[in-house]
Amino acid sequence: MWPLLHPDDPRPRRLYSHPLLLLLLLLASTCGQEQCSSIGLCDLTESDRHSRIYSACVAIAGRKTLRRSNSSYRRALVWLRDVDRICPDAPDFVQRYVLTVLHYAAGGDAEGWAAEAGGVRRDITGEGLYLNRRHECSWYGVECDERGRVTKLLMEDIGMVGRIPHAIGYLDQLTEVNFGKNQLRGEIPHQVGKLSNLVRLDLDYNEFVGTLPDELFRLEKLEWMDLDNNQFTGTVPAERLGELRNVVLVSLYNNQFTGVVPTGSQLQNMDKLQYLYLDGNDLSGTTDLCREMDDTVFFKVALDCFGENLDCLCRENLQTAAAATATDDACAHP
């Protein structure tokens, strides 16, 4: 039997056995030598295929959401069903659906995505670099492991506009998400807590609002949390922040956080922390961060001290007199 898919495509498919149908499908394929999705390879009736796709999408989005014709979840369903023509039993159905939802939720169709490449601004949407009939691991900004599971979403500065869909929680093999320098808004969905393999989260320079979800602080593998230059509010949850034992960088500057600055005792379990940026907020109080964490190889704290941006710089086995005696200042100077 002739293979319709690229030999490296990790997804097994059931093929039509009739040679004429197989030839027609081969001639109709526009994928060339690249990995294809399950176009036309489903041995279900159209009615059954539609019904099973709907059921699979309901499990992710819910019936109420899918009833709204303009919802990103409904539009993604329609694209998979009518354009992509994927089989509902495809091993990668869920991740392909989630990535399609992301396209519609973050303005991939209406606003269009574009990226800088070699000094030239490429039209991701217009050139069909994302949301095409090839394997989703070949889509722009998507990286996968050897088993075809999505591990990275690298989409910095591509013109994303909208919200992060809660369905992102289904991409549980993600190790890195970089949506920085876009125009994403709304709150960080609490489903981010399902990304138990996440190591790096970059959401800086967007328009996110609200408080940081508690689920964010359950990501035990997280090493990099870059959320600066947004519109987050509430207090800096120091006790929860201290639970992120593997974090190297926490960047929360230029937001709208209020309350008091964290203390060294609250963050004492963050053994790997090297950079903490909290300036550009409305924080007050005193801190002993430099004094408490001066055994860190390199530790930089940036805070707002009575309306002034001051840096507190600590190095291994080095305490300045100011750091050692600071009790009434919100920052200690190097």
C-alpha cells in the first residue's frame, strides 16, 4: 500500500484499501514531502466523523462554549472538521485542536500573525505557516519531542491579540511558553497549573490583568517566570512564591502590585533564585533580602524604595555595610 504520510510522521493512520480511492487521495494531497495531518484517511461515515469530533471537542470546551458560533473553540472545531478533515481517533487530535483554538483565540485569523526573520517581516497567517494541513509540529513556533508531543510554544512578538485559552492546560508536555511582546489580555488561565513540565514562562510586555493564579505556584519544575510590563494587580504572594524552589528568575516589574515587599525568610527555600525584579509597582515596607540571601552566587533584587528605583546587588560572601545594617530602608544598597 502506498503511504500518504511522510515516513517520519509518528501518527499511525488507517488507510482506505481501495486502490482507486487511494490514488485520488494521493493526487489530492497538497503536502508534498512534509508531514500531513489525517486528511481523508478516516474510515468513518461523515455523520459519524462529525459526531465523534463534536464529542471530543465538548470534552475540552464544554457544550455551552461550542454553541457560540463565534467562539474560538467552535471555530477550531469547524476548521478541523471541514478543512483539515482530521479523524477523531487521531492520536494527536487533542493537541491539534488546542493549537487551533489558540490560533483563533489570539487573533491568528483576524489580526494576522507576523514575525521578523532575517530582517524581513514574514506573514505567518498569509503564508500559511500556522494552521495548515501539515503536522502541527511543523507549524510556526511549535516544537515537539521525538514522539510528536508539543513541548514548546515560541511565539514572541508575532502580533498575538486576545487571550490565552484555558485549553492550553491540555498541552501537558510543554516545557516552555514564550508569548512575550504581544498584545494578549485578560487573566492567566488557572489551567496553567496543569503544565507540570513547564520550565520557562515568558509573558512579558502584554496586557494581562488580574491577580496571579494560585496554580502558577504549583509548577515545581519552573525555573523562569517573566511577567513584567503587564497590568497585574493584587499583592506579591511571597509565601507562594517561596514554594518555587527551582526558580532562577522572577520578573514582576512594571505592573500594579501593591502591599509589602517580600522578606528573606519568606523566600528562603528558593535556593536557586538569582534575579528578583519587583520595581515599578506600588510596594512598601522593609526587606532583608540582601542580608538573608547573601550566600547566593549572584543575586539581584530590584525594588521600589519610597518612590525611587534602587537596586540591591548581592554577591557570594559579600555584604556591604549598608546591607548588613539596613533595617528601616526598603532596600539595601551595594
